[in-house]
Amino acid sequence: AQSVAQPEDQVNVAEGNPLTVKCTYSVSGNPYLFWYVQYPNRGLQFLLKYITGDNLVKGSYGFEAEFNKSQTSFHLKKPSALVSDSALYFCAVRDSNAGNMLTFGGGTRLMVKP
Amino acid sequence: DTEVTQTPKHLVMGMTNKKSLKCEQHMGHRAMYWYKQKAKKPPELMFVYSYEKLSINESVPSRFSPECPNSSLLNLHLHALQPEDSALYLCASSQDHASSYYGYTFGSGTRLTVV
């Protein structure tokens, strides 16, 4: 089965600094990768996706992600973090070998401090 | 309308109660999903409906019973739940289930507490 892994349970960053939330994937064939954000007691909100094309994908709220095939990574980035970016972030892959289900990584809590 | 609406937002029920969670979308999506999410964990898939037919049941106990009355509605009927079933229940929809191209649109969830 295809999967994604988020190696960091929590990322701390100061407001105004760049942020990176890491995601690595393990897939056969072409990966379909997604990032979602979840605020407390809320559902998941779509940020961006990589299907094909440019390796740098731009998404909502100033976030972007870089698809790196050689490193099998799809890290989420933002040039300047805001306190309001503090939330739980999930990387996900649609697993074409498992009925096209959306499979999530374990999640990374992002804490942006003023 | 680009939303998935879930009701109620909060639910407290006893172990002998029967209750239902509701989910509605008007985006013309033909696949709908129920997920269960424990605190600080990723969502876990429970059921998938594709074109109003149950296509995936991830070995969920029979005390959870899904229903898809039409293409816009998805229900989750609850009966004789256990305290460990307390969680955030998320509904999601996508354009279709067969294609990997589309992501999911999630509702805000129902916070369920079983006492």
C-alpha cells in the first residue's frame, strides 16, 4: 500500500520566520499528494495538491509545497509564519492500490509563537 | 455551495441511546465518506459510499450503521455505543471515488461523547 510519513510530531517556529512541515511518501507509480490543515474542533481544510506538472505547488493562505521525486518528499513551506497558522497539518496520498482511498500521515502540530 | 455540512456539532449520548449523525453536500459529489478521529491522531476511514452504494466498510462494528438516502445526504446511525467510541466524526465528499485526481472536502465534524 502507498503511504505518507510525517517525521515530526510538532514544529515550533517564531512568527515571521519561514516554516517547513515535512512529509515523505512511499508509492508505486505516480503519487497524488495532498496537504490538509485542521484547526481545533474543526474538519480538515484542503491546502494544496500535487498531481503532475511543476514540482512547486502553490496553495491557500500563502502555503506552498515542493515535490521532490529523488528524495520522495513533499514538504509544506511558508516564507513567513503567522500565529494564526498554528494548527495540525496532515499530509495525505490517494492510494491507487487501495481503492483510491485518501491515506493520511500521522499529523504535525505547528506552533507559531509571537 | 462548496461545503459539507454536519449536524449536530456536539452530541452526548448514553450507552443505551440511539442517535444519528447527518451530513449533507450540494456540490454534486458522488462519493461520500465517514471518518473517525481521536484527539491528535489522523482520521481513520470507516465507510465509503460511491454513487449511493456502500463500497467500503473498514471492519466497523455493527453499532455504527451508515445510510445514504440520496446523493446529497449521508447518515450514521449510532446504537449501543461504548465510551471508547467518543471521538470527532468527520464526513467528507469527493467528485468520485474512482479517480485519484480529486481531494476530499470535509465537514467540520460532530464531537461525540458517550457516557
